[in-house]
Amino acid sequence: MIEPQDTPTDQAAPVAPDLDCAPDVVMPEVIHEGDTTIVNIGPSHPSTHGVCRVIVELDGEIVKHAEPVIGHLHRGIEKMAENRTYLQVVPLTDRLDYVGSMYANWAYCRAVERLAGIRVPERAEYIRVIVCELQRIASHMMAIGPAGADTGATSAFMYTFWQRELVVDLFESLCGARLTYNYVRPGGVSFDLPDGWIEKCREFVAQHPAAMLEIDRFLFGNVIFRARTKGIGVLDADDAVSWGASGPVARGSGVDWDLRRDDPYSVYPRFDFSIPVGSNGDVYDRTRVRLWEAIESCRIISQALDGLAEFEPGTIKADGMPRLLAPRPGDAYDHIESARGSLGVYLVSDGSVRPYRMKVRSPAFSNLALLPLVSEGYTLSDLVVILGSLDPVFGEVDR
Amino acid sequence: MDITELREHLCGQYPDLCPLFSIEFGDGVLLVTSDRLHAAARDLKDLGFDRLGMVTAVDYGEEFELVYRLQSREMRAGIFVKTRVPRDEPTIDSVNDLWAAANWQEREVYDMFGIVFDGHPDLRRILLTDDWVGYPLRKDYENPTIIRRPDYL
Amino acid sequence: MTFLWGLLWGLAAVMFIAGGAVIGVWWERKVSARIQMRLGPQQIGPAGVLQMVADVPKLLFKEDIVPDNADKPIFRYAPMAVFAPIAMSVAVIPFWAGWAPLDSTVGMVFYLAFPSIGVLGILLSAWASHNTLATIGGMRAAAQMVSYEVPRSLAVLSVIILAGSLQPTEVMEAWQWWWVPLTFVGFLVYFIASIAEMNRGPFDLPEAESELVAGYFSDYSGFRWAIFMMGEYGALISASLFGAAVFLGGYRWLPGVAGLAVFLVLAMVLITAVMWIKWTFPRLRQDQLMTFCWTVLTPLAIVQVVVAGVVALWL
């Protein structure tokens, strides 16, 4: 039994260890039966998609148990947020999911808006939908390409990255940043769309589905890729629900749950789109669901670009937004469907200018918890493919 | 069952808690005492709340407030279950037997707040190293690497 | 005198492989760039041809890191054990009418036997690294290379049966153009099995970078690493030359120097095809790899041997 321990005040507080006297990394005790090998993958390894360490117990090449060890990228963003004003927290949320920064921006801003009772102008909502659907495409490209790279098809990575590059260029012309956008702000967005951006966006949306179908043909149609991913890492729907999986990981298993439709937020009810759902819950379905979602995102973006014309340019911030927010005491939670699943932010205010507590409900964290379950019994080669298909972004897992 | 029926149902189940049950922004909030948390969670699961979204805690000085976010796919609704545990003895029953998602979520709360979940199969630190001293998200956590911003406001 | 002569030939073979590897790396970077919508090396020399000339000194001057826990003498010399057999195998390839660097009467067997000795070097390096990932890579390499030796040898056997000789130069003299369609299945089996023998994609499991970092040479750096790469490219060049000679006729298509040019072009086409396959296909899994070898390639190779045997009887 682990005793709760208060922070001892008389004891010296821990200091960051310097490298020379850092304690040796201790291997957690893994049940060691018979003729098994313990293999340590990571934290610096080509296919852990960040800094994840996986301790694998292998019987030959069969994974008997895979234990993810996370926290290598833990920066204490939730603690840092308690020490900053509401607006200053927005750049921190960029660093959560660094593959899809717009989502964390948006989820945080929605929680702040709910807490402070801010009404966002509709034009800003449309812009948020557009950038977040573009972000979904960019983020899924970062999941599909590496799915190919994990199985050894490095070329697919370049093809998906080409598409991601186009999205990132759009974002760069929108807000000047390519990775950490800090674009969605409490009360609206930071800049209106620059001249000609809508046309560039339409061009991208027009060519994207064809590029996706090409990838569908040469990656998902490839006989070796199918052999490597079909029936691998099977997650059944009950487990997906029970483990709190969301996003493409849950939808690949046939859990038809998408917050954009099932808990509609922003202006999503105005758009016509479908939610791709897999059936087998294997790596192939999880990855392919992402591909079709990217195509559906194009549909949403086109509709949102059409709808944007109705609103007067420039109305992108809520009226009377104070420089310094000090919401009423209370709490608020809001969640959006990010590329990885339901991303929620829980905020507690004590009436001051800083959040009393911020909690990020990270979909990647919940999805990664599935790794021991879905990788057991498959081979070491499958393990990296399964890990990739859960699409963890460790900025968000570790926070 | 929609959210108002749910409210009536829960008020019948927990008569003493009825005044505390509110519906804010479409999401219900159910306040329970810590010894009844597991029973309430089981009830809610039987009512159709099949997903545990998150478990977190807030440090309110003398007490920690535990916040459980549940979702129901069938009702398209979410609910918060909140309970308080005293700071000097932060112990609560684990809901890991109801939702497997509680496994990592409760480990994180243990890691950050030092709240012990009875019946959790594998209560270890998750984000911090095993030899870490203290619980960082407690308000009284001290660490020389944390630099307080001056109160310039 | 014989010793000096042998030394000279050995140096020539090493230079041939090393030069081929340098050109091969540049060519692979260009081919893969084209496949991946990139440009590849650009900056140094026209079309980046001098890039590898710049890379070789870099590799030479890099620190030679030997892990503390490694079995140091074996760790140091294992790369040579991988490279030497591959360099030796080039000796029996018939480049010219009646001429091979080493015109052995059992050249065909020599060629099949020698590159597979390299697996010992791979196992040594894997084991000496004292690294679980390297060890897994070494085990995979051993299983894979020993298994694929079977269909590969059977495929070559069909040509040996048709020619009725084990001497490469004699096989080339006996070669007829209609052997190409007759042994085409054998050629495909040889080609695929060779890709597996030289640990290239889609059969590069021993060094699968997404799982094993770099497999058996994870812990190598600098020039020892470069020797592994030279061994890999040497195997690619040697297998392509041998395949172009005994299966596709090599220099026999045209007389004189033109014949040699045809031979080299055929080998280049095979090298490019190997690269094309590597950059197109995902990697197989170990069990799929073994299943493919024993249930597809080996039966096909046996059928090819039977066909060649029947035709040889009728000849």
C-alpha cells in the first residue's frame, strides 16, 4: 500500500539533478517468467513518435507485455497555467499537441469563454472551424504517413507530408507560425483572413481529396501494407469505450462517436458531413478512418468557406473583450473533437486574473493507455505499427 | 432518457443531494460524499454513462475536490461527479473496476495530488519519476525550479 | 609473386566495391528522391555527384565509438567479416568472354557460398554489441539469410543444369538467348532471394529502422559503420552483376566492348530495380518473410530446376 505523503517542508526540496549524479534508470519489475527477453524501446527511438519509452517483454519476437513509460516530455503545463493570466496560457496550449496546436487553442478558449460568458462572433466561429479542419488534415497526414514509415514504406511519408506542408503554408500566411499558432484566442481569433487566403484554401481543398485517394490506392491498397496492418492490434468496441478511447482509435473499432455530431459545438450543426467508422478495430481501420476523415474535412471546409461570405470581414473578436480576464469564481469544462479524439479543458476560477486550476483531458493520454492491451500477443514489428496507429503526440500525453 | 429525466431519476436516488444537483450548460453536476462515490459511479454506469472521460482533482486547501467526467453515448450527455476528500487523509475508492480508463487517470491524480485510490491495481507515479518528492499540483508544492511571477496586478 | 598478385587483385576488388558503393549511394539517393517527389543531393558538384566524395572523409574522421559493454575485439573486426566475403564473391563474375578475375572450375558454387559467410560477421557484430535490439537483428539476419539461400541456390542450379558446368566462363559460353524465357521464373526467384540476402527492403528486417533502430549495426559509427554499408552495396552490386551475367546473358548479347557495356547496363537496371522496390514497398514481418520463402519461392525454384532438367535431357 502506498502511503500518501505530504510535501515535507523541513526536508530539502528536490533540485534538478545534474547529469553526473543522475540516478541510474531503474527497470520497473516486469514479471519474468521462463525464457523471455526484456527489450527497452526508447525514449529516443525512431518509431516511438516522440519521447516514449516502452518496456517490452518478448518471448522470441512475440510481445508478452508492453509497458509504456511516459512523462519524458512533462513540462507541467497545468501547473504553469496557474501562474499566468488567461491570455498568457494560450501559447502554452500550443505546446500541448504540437502536431495540432489549433485544437488545444480552441478547447482552452472555449473553456475560458464558457467561464467568462463571452459570445464569439459567428465569423470567428467559421474561421475557427476552417482552421481546425485544416489542422485535422495536417494532423492526420502526420498519422498516415508514419503508419507507412513504421511498416517500412518511407515514401508514403513524403506524400502525406507534401499535403501537410500545403496546410502549414496556409497557416503561415494566416498567422505567421508554422507549428505553434497561438491563433485562436479567447473571444475570437487573433487575425482576420489575409487577402487571397480563401482562394488559396479553396485550391488546397480542391486538390486534397484526389491526393488522398492516390495515397489510399498506393498505401492502403499495397499487398504488404495490408498484410502488415490487417488484423493487427485489434481493439474491440467494448474495450475502446471502457478505456476511454476516442477519435479515430475508437471509430476504427466501430464506436460511432464524434463530438462534432454527437455533442455539437460551434457552428458544426450547419454543415453536412459524415463520420467514417471502421469495423475491425485493427491498425488498418484506424489508419484508414483518418484518411477518410481528411476527405470529409475538405467538405466541411468548402461549406464553411461558402458560409463565411455572409459575414462582414473584421468581426473576429467578441465585443468588449477586456485585456485582462477575471471570470467569476466557478468552473467550466468544454471539449472539442481534435484529430486524436475528445480534447477537453477543465478550468477552475477563483475570481482572479489567473486560472486556479487547468486540467487538460488529453485524448492521446487515454488512447496510449491502450497500448499494453492491444499489443499483447503480436510481434515486436507489430508493436511499433500499433503504437503509431494510436497516434500519440507526447506533448499532449505528458503535458 | 434525456437530461431532465436523468435529473429526476437521480434526485429520486439521492434525495439528500437533490439541491446540489444542477444542470449547467447542459452538463449535470452530481455532488456526493466520498464514501458514496463508488456507489454513485456504479449507478451512473448502470444508467448508461459508459465512458469515463477524465478524473482530476482541485486543491481547495483543507480539501481536495475530485472531479469525474462521465459521458453517455446513448443519451448524448455528460455529467460531472464531484466529491471532496480531506487533505490530511486523501483516500477514495477507485472506479477502475467500472471503467478501465480510470487506470491511468487515477494514476495521474495520484502522481499530481497524492490522492490514494483504494482498489487501484497499479497505483504508481505515471508522469513523474518514481523517486519524485512531493505532489506538484498541490498548491503548497515548493520546488526551486518554480519561479513565481511577481504579483504586478 | 602469386601472393603479390593476389594482394593486388584483392585491393582492386575492394576499390571496385568501395567505388561502386559510393556511386550506389548517390544513385540510390537520386532514385529515392525521384520516387518521393524530392530532389536528392544537389549542392556539391553537378546533380550532387560529389556528395559522396564529401561523405567518405566525413565517415573516416568520425569518432570510432566502441560501447563499454561490447566484446571489443570482436566488435572491431566483425565489419570486416561481413565485407570480406562479399568482396571475394565478385572474383568469379564473368565480365568478359572467357575471363573472370578468378576463373574457378567451381565458380558458381563459390559465388553462392561466399556471400552467405557474411551472416557470420553479422551474427558476430550483433552479439558483440551487447544490445538487445542488435541481437534480435542478428538473429533475424541469420534466419533470413540461411533460408533464402535455398531458393537462390536452386534458381542458379537451373542455369548450371542447362550449361552443364560449374565454371562461370563456361556457363557464359554455353548461354543461349532462349534461356532467358526458360529461366525467367528462376531469375525472379534469384532476384527476390538476392534482395533478401543483401537485407534490403522489403526484406530489410535485420536492420528494420522503425523497430530495431539499425539492427545489428546499431552501435557502430564512423568507418566501421561505413564498412557495413559498403558490404550492403557490395552485395547489391555483386548480386546484380551475377544475375545479369548468368540469367540475362551479360556480355553475350553483343561482341567486344559493346557486350561489356550491355552487361553493365543490365546490372545497372537490376540495381535500380532493387532500389525501386525498396522505396516502394513496406517491410514484411518475420513470419511472413519465412512463409514467403518456404511456400512460394522454394517451390517455384524447384519447379524451375525440374523444367531446366527436363529441357537439359532433351538437349
